[in-house]
Amino acid sequence: MFLKLSLLQEGCFVPFVVMGDPSLEMSIQIIETLVSNGADALEIGIPFSDPLADGPVIQKSNLRALSKNYTLSQYFNELKKIREKYPMLPIGILLYANLVYNRGIKKFYLDCFSAGISSVLIADVPIEESDLFYYTANKHKINSIFVCPPDANCSLIYNISKRAKGYIYLLSRPGVTGIQNNTQSLSKNFIKKIKKYSSVPLLQGFGISNSFQIKKSLQLGVSGVICGSAIIHIIETYLTEKEKMINQIRILTYKLKQSTKII
């Protein structure tokens, strides 16, 4: 995917939504809207009660999904349907370690493999604690995604680069997810430093919500962006007006994807 987009002189646009918000049926409709309007890949959150990495918008999204009492098995069933509909689309999931432990690490990654998941990001597992997850994921050919903060020192960058598969998730700033207009503390030198250790594509997330930010990110030399809160804010705004919700997501997705086109 990254090579194809590079040849097309486009950046990668990856939307993030939480599965089950506002319902599983609507999640599928939202995901279809994202893909049909330009999403190059998907990052899908599995709801968790204490999403430490997320700000208020995504926290509330998690709570809305949890209120429906869906099971992890139901999420995997829906993810499998998405994979069947989009066989070539990279599909990553983001979740927290307790969900993996609760299912059993081996069973969890086997379920990911069966559902056609491309990558797994466990938001609360630092790289120093990632061995068991990482090696089990490798057995099932699932990429483990690691998060690199903007203040990472050379040792952390080296360790992340050594293990990175699929892409490295660059944080725009310390803190939690959320829509902000002034968020990008990354510098070209920081990007260069990471590229010195690894050729794995870099995706920037946290606070990405408009065309200006996307163009600025791509100018830094990253391969693409991840956008979550801006999309989920639309879901929250139009919870009782589903047609408007889908239409607004369609408009935003198209606009943000167009922003990744360098020419």
C-alpha cells in the first residue's frame, strides 16, 4: 500500500473509529463510508472502560460502545465481514492489554489471524513489556504497532525501530488524543532521526483533524496520518440523525484524503 501511494505521490489516510459506536450496524455503515471516500487503511478501536491514551471524545465513544454490551467475539465476527468485503485493505485494531489477557494471548492473536487483522496496537504496553505479545503476533504474521512519542530519546527510537513492523505510530504531542489546531511538535530532524534507524513507514496521529495539519505532516516526511477524534466528534454530534452523520463523515473523509495528494 505505502509503495503504491508513494508512486501516486499521495500520503496514506487512516481513519480511526471505535467498533460498536453507536452500534455494530452503524459501525459497518461508517466504515463503508470511510473506505468508499478514500480511506487507505483502517484503525479500529476495540472498546475499553479505561482508554488511557484517549481524550474525552474517544473516551465517550468507548463508553457508548460498551453500553451495548457487545462481546469481543462479536467484534471479531464483524471484523471478519469487513475483511471479506475489502480483502486488500490493511485493517489494524487498537486496544488495551486487559482485553488481550482476558481472552488469552494465544487465542487473541489466533482470532486476529482468523478475522484477517493486519496489525495490533496495544496502547498500554510499552516496548519493554511487549515480548510475549510481539512473538505471538509474529507467529500469526500480524504486525505489532509501536507508539513513538515526540520526546523519545535515541535508545527508545532504536528499540522501536528494531521491532517495528507495518508502520510506526508517531505521536504529534505528549498527552491524549483530541482535536487541537496547534498540535504538531514534530520536527524534520526528529523524523530524520527515526529514518536513520528504520525504513518502516511513519504515520502521525493525535490531533490530526484538518487539511493544513495533513499537508504539514507530509512535508515533514511522514508517510501518512491517522485521524480519529474529528470523525468520532461527528458521530457524537449526529447520534440521533444517522443520515446527517454518514453525510458529514463522507464529506470530511473525502476532504482529508484529498489533502494527502501532494500534487
